[in-house]
Amino acid sequence: MPWTLTTEFTFDSAHVIVGYDGPCGRLHGHTYRVRLALTSERLRPSAHVKRAVMVADFKTLKWAKKDVEAGGLDHAFLNDLPELGDDTTAEVIAAYLHRHTLARVRTDLPDGDDGADLKLRVTLWETPDSCCEYWE
Ligand SMILES: [Zn+2]
């Protein structure tokens, strides 16, 4: 994979891990840190430039940084997201970020490009010293 596009950002959200026997079972919040690393075998055009000069647009990767009312995860109550529900662990949120980020990147692809060479690695820090990685 010749190119890896990497970006990092944070979002602040509340959650509760329903059924957890301990403090994580009570309503609390985190400043989550996200690192997204998207690898590609070739360059492509994006929604904002027609020439094949990008892996993807950074704007597309950073969707989750936006306020929840604008479609992101900032200032969300994560348990309100139907795909997460009671299971708002770092592991489940990382997989959610992976699924939704790749879907957004694929939306920007030109007709006839299935993006099969695109591989995304998500790292999600719940605290400054604890993170989860997810990739396929
Ligand atoms: Zn927590």
C-alpha cells in the first residue's frame, strides 16, 4: 500500500455501559481521541478536486468530529445511537467509526470504482492511556 492518509481528532460524548458492574455503568463522559489511517494503492479524485491526486478528502474522514446535530458524534449521548444502544464500549464504537467512515469515503468514489484497495485502521482512545484498534 503506497499511501496512508492519517488524521486525528477528538470529540466529547457521554455514555453508559448498561449492565456494567462498576463506574462505567453510571452516566459519564470522555474526550475521545480518534486516529484514522486509510491506505490506498492509488490516488483518486475527490468531491472537491477532479484530478486523481488524493487517497480521500480529510474533510470526509473527520465527519465524527462534527456536532451530533450536524451528523457527527461530538456532544452526543452515544447510547442514543441505535447501532450502539447499551453497548458503548471503545471496541463497539471503534467498529462503528470504521463502518461509517468507509461508507462516507465510498460515497465520494467515482462511478465504477469500488474502492476495494482502501483499508482503514481506526484507533479510539477512551482515556489518554487506553485505546482500541479496529481494522479488517
Ligand atoms: Zn466510559
